[in-house]
Amino acid sequence: MHGQNLNQRAAQLAAIPRGAAECLRIAVSVVEGVTLLDFGVEAEGGLAAGLLLARLCLSDLAEVRLAAAEDSRVPVPRVLVHTDHPLEACLMSQYAGWRIASDDFFAMASGPMRAVARKEPLFDTLPPALDHNTVVGILEAGRLPTTAALEQIRHAVGRARHLILAVARTASQAGQIQIVARSVETAIHKLHELHFPLSALVSGLGNAPLPPVPVDDLQGIGRSNDAILYGATVNLWVRCQDSLIETIGPQVPSSSSPAHGQKFLTLFEAAERDFYKLDPSLFSPAVVVFHNLSTGRTFRYGQLLPELVAESFGF
């Protein structure tokens, strides 16, 4: 799978909204030679747009769908995501590890363009991406990118390549779906930080409650994070020794953090709205279940907090 061109897959998928923008309620434009897909900034977007946006983030190496509510205390749909290529789909593509910042713009960037830019220390331990003449990125931002921001991204990925950027604000239907579709990604990134051998990962499946769309991005950040930290369950299929799971497993779920049990917005405000001042061990799903294909044993760690999720969502 390492030979798969992530940006090629994402570019092929990105060709769908350009031909069906009206149906998806998105807007397509070309600015400074960059194709912009507005999934939820000035355009309305919607559920279908959100599912497509999540698949773009994952380089179309995962299935994403909505499922029925599982708990009457949190009566909202759930975002279900599963992949047989967790390293490529989640760490090399979906993880929002690239900060795009200029004097007039800020966004968290994800998508396979990260594997070309390789601006993050994370890529020091990941395989290189195959070259392709088109790169695809996703921006979580409250506005469309400015000229300075576009120039920064084009410089990082190579000006000779065609750049496609999909953008959605947090407080939008599409924005909320693509964030909550990160349940598996948060577990895998946590495993990477804990030095779990990524070659042992076989498949991943996660689900998390989809928050009601808030009126502002700050509340959207709070609700979407609470959905993962306190409402997400992730199943991981691995091949390794049971002792490795028993050692690392308890450190994976969000309950391993001393900050666990407080609403994300409370923690975020205390950290002066700086993600990097928060305890990094908090950023993981509520529950992580390991299925060891080598031994047939299953291990479960963490706990769901549906009451906290319901309060965060306004129920």
C-alpha cells in the first residue's frame, strides 16, 4: 500500500464535487491558480458534503457514513469510519498537523498534501509519498484562504503542482462531520506518540456522536472535541504480542490524561485557546478496543461519558 499515490486518489475524488456542486451545496472557484472547494464557509454545504470532505481528508482510503444514535442520552447520529489502511489514511493524510498561519489567515491543514510538504516532524518516521502533479489539502478555517496563505501552501508543496483546497469552518455541517470522523486517527496518532509499532496496525473502525451545529466556531471546537474525547469508541485490529497491548493500551484513551472529565471548552479557555498548551495525552478516543489477530484476544480500555457529551451538546 505504501506505493499508493495518496494525492492521486484524493484528486480523483475531488473531481466529484466540481461536477455536482449545486447538489452538494458547495462552491467551486479558482483563485491564484488554486482550485478552492468551499464546503462550509460562504457556501452552505451539508451532510453529503461533510461525508465527502471526510473521505478527501482520508485520501479515499476509508469508508465514512452516518449511523443511528446509540444512546438515548445523546440522541444524535454517529459518524462511522473504517479503514484497512490506517497508516496512510490517518497519519499520512487525515491528521491535522500542519498550521497555516499568515498575518491575515489561520487554518489547521490536513489531507495528503501534508505528505508532500512534510512540514511536520511526524513525517520523519513515515514513508515518502509518490509524486503527482496535483495535491489536495483540507483547511479547517473560518474564512477562505487569502493570497498570502495560498502562497505559503504553494511554496511548500511546489508551485509546479496544481493545488486543490477544500475548506470548511468548524461551525458547519460539513466541518463537524469531517472533525468527528477523526476517531480512528486520534487513536493511531496517540499510538505513534507512545512508540507503538505502526507496522502492527491492520485495520481500524471508529464511531463518535455528531454534535448539533453550533452558532460559532469556538463552540464547534468544544463540541467536536468532546464527541471524540468522551463519546468515541475505536476498534483496532493489530498483530503483535499481547504484552505490548497490555503495556501501552491503558495509555491510549483520553482517560489516561489528568485533564479527563472536563469539557473541552473549559480546558481550552484555561489554556488561553492554545491547543499546544493542553495535555497532549488528552487527544484520543474515549474507548479503545484492541483485537489481536495473532492471539485472538481482545483488550478494552477507557470509558464513555455520555452525560458530559449530552451537556456539551446542549441536551
